[in-house]
Amino acid sequence: MCNRYVSPDEGDIERFWHIGRRQPWRGGEVFPRALGPFIRADRECTEPARELVVGQWGLVPWFAKMAKLTYSTNNARFEEIAQKASYKDSWAKGRRCIIPAVSFDEPCWETERNVWWRFRRADGGLWGLAGLWNTWADRATGEIVESYTMLTLNADACPLMSRMHKPDPKLPPDQQDKRSVVPIEREDVDAWLFGAPADAAGLVQLSAPETFGAGPAG
């Protein structure tokens, strides 16, 4: 799972993904429950178009009583999104998004202590990470909250990502359920945002280790 990443600013996002409508965004580190940008299908266009939205990192489901949840929704296991209450409505209604990132951080415990690693793209580009979004309305005040979650996938078989996170001593080495974010390549963005659910699901896969430029963050 991912609990911090660095977002590009609005200008870099526009140049890389060619956004139509967009909100101002200065870029920088993003943490759970803080504000961050995401790209989704523009809801005001009849033709496929993209818009940049700034919302809370931590999806607020439709049934929530308040925007600040007592449980974590910044990461969503892809294997569970069609059944899990917090995410199944967004998945069923095609509320898929791209989360722009310059880099993301993961903890490596190979030395038996937490050493943060930073993951950039080896080609120098930006990450477009798969996510889901929702628009939540406070029935009492009318407040509208945009929010999003970042999808993760089991990475036990990945030679790089399986090295991240603290091992669970109760589980066998090959059944740790290590997690990885899900990069969506630039040429696949429209298929992810506008495609049929089955086509979008086919894009959820682990990236090859050579895609990453990774090492200790310090």
C-alpha cells in the first residue's frame, strides 16, 4: 500500500495528460486525508474529455455520515473493490481515475527496520496511478466533498515490490499479500477512464521491475 507520494503541479499534469478542465494545484507531497489531484472523465462534456479535480485522498463512500472517516480508505485492494462496501458503488458506476505522481514511497524492512524507498519512473516520466473517486454530499449542510482512493494489487510474485513492507511472521513467505500500486500507462488512460469495466480491469496488472527507478529515499 502507499501512504505518501509526490504530486506534480498543475502545469506538469496538463503537459503530460492534456487535461481539458482543471483546478489550480501547486504540487508537492500528499498524505492520507490531505488534498490531492486526480484526473477523471469530465462530467460536463458529451464527448470523452478529461478534467483535473482536487479532492481528499481517502474515498468517502455514499453511506458515510461524515467526510473525515474513522477508518482508512486511501488504498483499496483491487481484488475486493467489486464487493467491498466502500468501493463497489464507485467501481460499478465507472468512477475510475488517474492519480498523477512524480514518485511514491514504500517502506523496505529487509534490514529489520523501516527504510523508506522512493519509486520514480526509469524513463523520467510521471506515474499515472489507478484509482476510484466519489462525490459525497453532507445531507445536513449541503457540503460537497470530492475524494479518491488508490488501487493496490497483490505483489508477492514481484521481485521488487515484494521486498517492501514489514513481513508478517504469521504468514508463509510466499503468502504475505505484499501490495503494489497500479500504474496506468499514458496510452491506456482513455481505456481506463472511458472503457468498459472488463477492459479497464484488464489494465490492472503489475509493472515490470525495469519500469521503476527505485532506491532508498535518503
